[in-house]
Amino acid sequence: MRVVVIGASGHIGTYLVPRLVDAGHDVVAVSRGKREPYTPHGAWRRVTAVSADRDAEDADGTFGRRIADLEGDAVIDLICFEEASARHLAEALTGRVRHFLHCGTIWTHGPSARVPTTEDRPKRPLGEYGKRKAAIEAYLLERAHRDGFPATIVHPGHITGPGWVPVNPAGNVNPAVFQTLADGEELALPNFGMETVQHVHADDVARLFMDALATPSASVGESFHSVAAGALTLRGYAEAVAGWFGREARLTYLPWEQWRATVSEEDAAVTYDHIMYSPHCSMAKAERLLGHRPRYEALEAIEEAVDRLVRMGTITV
């Protein structure tokens, strides 16, 4: 098929575009053109690159028509964060695509009630990001069930891969947390370190998009989690990272209000966003309908990212 990928050079697109090319698809990569993929691959030489400023073109009402005019059989949207933008694009593509795949987030769920959380649980997002993405999902699924619009939603967890800092054992993205554990120094965690995070390798997200694209009879009108099997507690995560560097984790625990005073406002805000959700999502639906299983365990995905940080000099050993 001719496949248009919006946001092609980001975390997921770095792996998805080469997979699409290797599968024989004609790929159109849409991005702002300001960033190279995180990992080089020869497949990018066989891709048609299109530069677009989505925000500006959404504002003047031209983005949807521009994507439709690329004449893709399928469109994969990796960077939609507003319901109005999703509506604009879906309306422009109605009757013109065989499959539309949207990248959501597990943060549409809100805090876990019964774990592992399944896709059909009531959506109770807390923050604005989760609320906006939940509104997009509700709109696309309603269109799919009412009008037959061929929409599929993929909800990744904390996307991890070589080239960027993964969510760390303190629940934020400050690489100093990894350095502290590598040095064998004391690390304070919020509360008792029992909140959870749930990572996923970017390539596993790409694989799920591929499986959904290849099985429209099972994926259209559905949403799927894309996470590693099982969540990590902050405490268990910290102990594993320290072990990678031949250390034993020296952990202390502080009540939230005391802990937040020990870090920057930015780090505290990111940590709070993660631990108030403490996700633990199920992958059973993707396996049942698409035959999909993630290849990476959470710690395997994180270790690959941390190894790259060491080689880049972000973490010193």
C-alpha cells in the first residue's frame, strides 16, 4: 500500500518507517523536516519526504486536505494531540483511505482500579493531555462504529529506545537519577517506591502498528495497548539499574511533600504525572485479535536505552 506517516521522524517513526519500507509499502514521511530519525537506516533513502507544519496548516484549515491529496491507502498519525485536529483530518480523509491509525496513550485511562487494566475499562484521565487524547479516541471510535470510518487507535506506554532518556526510577526523565545509581550513591524515592511505570520499546509500538495495518478486519474500530508485559515498581526498577553497574541500590524513601522539595519543580511535576497514574495495562487484546506480543521486556528496553546514554557520555561509568 501507499502509507502516509505523520510525525515520521520521532520515536515510533524511527522504527515504523523502515518496517513499512521493508514490507514493500510505498511510504510518504511527513514531518517538519527539522530532525533526523534517532537511529539511521538505509530504508529512509526509499521514502518520499514531505515537510509540513501541522500547527500552522491546522490553523488555516489546509492540513487535512494536504494529507488527503497525498493519496495514501493508509494514514498513520503519530502526532495528533487535539480533538479539533483529529476531526479536521478524519473529515478530509473520509472516503479516501482504507485505514487510518492514530497514536493515543495509556494516559487516557487515569489511575488504575483493577490491574492489569484492559482497553474497555472506563476512561477517567486526570491531566489535560490524557483528557485530550481520550476525546480523540472517543471521536474516532464513534466515527468507526457509526459511519464505518476505518480507524484504529494504538495506546503506547512510556516509549523507550536508544537516543533519548527513558522515564527513570524516580518517575521523571532526569539522567542524573541513572548517574546516581551508577555511582552507588543514595537515591531518594517518593513514598515507598511502590508506584509503577510501564515502558515499551519504540520498535514494539511500531510492530503493533504493522500488525494492525496488516489485519484491518480485526483492528478497525478497536483500540489496543502497546506496553511491555508487566509494570515496574520504582523500587524494583532502581534496584535493577544499580545492578547493571555492579552496584547495590542505596534507596531511601520520603513522603511526597518532602520528596518533591529535594528535586526541581520540573522533575517533581513529571514524577507526579507518572506516579498518580501508576499504570499497569494488559496486552491480552492485541494478542487475541492481532497475534501480537511485545518482544522486549520493560527492563530489556530500558537497558538498551541506558547503554546508548553511556556510550553518548550522558552517563559516565
